Amino acid sequence: MRYWLYKSEPATWSWDQQKAKGDVGEEWTGVRNYQARNFMREMKIGDRGFFYHSNEGKEVVGIVEVVREIHPDSSADDPKWECVDIKAVMDVPNPVTLDRIKGEDKLKDMVLVNNSRLSVQPVAEDEFAHVCTMGGVDPKQAMKG
DNA sequence: GCCAACGTTGGC
DNA sequence: GCCAACGTTGGC
């Protein structure tokens, strides 16, 4: 299993809205960047990820799971843009802010820290576990399929 | 609201 | 195929 991070501006699509979709989940539409799209092409059903609020909050607020693999983005005019569907799995009780992440030596290589503009990005397994712990989530719970 | 970083576009 | 101009993202 691999781990990911999805950014969303809460004003556009918030964690509460994602949770309201329940286990059916929702298409992760709107990605218009090749790097981000290519990462979504690598995703498998069951892969876990972080839901991150950009701009407002700047924090990891939830754990999500891939429920449908790559397919055309229904919001795109051009079929080259594709996406996956994800569902909310659990809250992160103590949202992990970007500031806290930047303060952790173990997380200095996170894509979030080094490429702030990439909206869908991979997270290393140990990074994922560490952020879970910081957020008050049991990594075993968050990382099992 | 500003601007740095990054991606894309298009002229040459 | 280079690179200047432009647009967008997202942290500050």
C-alpha cells in the first residue's frame, strides 16, 4: 500500500463536505497538473492518504482512502485530465499544521514542505505514521486497509 | 494582498 | 528547442 496527500482549499471543498459523502466517496476533480495526475494514476483501491486544508488552516484534518482508481475527470473538458475517487475514513483529532510539520526533523523531506504547489503528492510510510501520531491518530488504525 | 515558485504557452 | 511572458497556487 502507498500513502498520499490531497490538498483542498476548504472554501472550495472541505473535510466536512468530504465526510458528508460517506463511504461512497467523491471524485477528486479539478487537478490540472500532470505531476499530480500521474500520481493519481499510480493509486490503488485501499491506498490511504491525508486530507489537507490549504490556504485556510494549512493542516492535515483527515484520513482518506481510494475507492475508485483512475478514470476521466467528469469536470474536465479535455479527456487527458483524470482522477480517482476517495472517501473519508477518520478524523485527525489534533489537526497537524504545516508549522508543526516544518518543525519536525523527521518530516523535512516531505513533499508538502519542499514543493508547496503540488496538490496531490506521495507521502513516505514513515512520514505518514509520524504525522498520524502527531495528530492523535493510531497509525495502525490509519494505515491498515 | 503580495510574491516566490512552478508550469505552460507561444514566438523565434 | 530555447526562453520570455504569463497564469496559478499557496504560504506568508
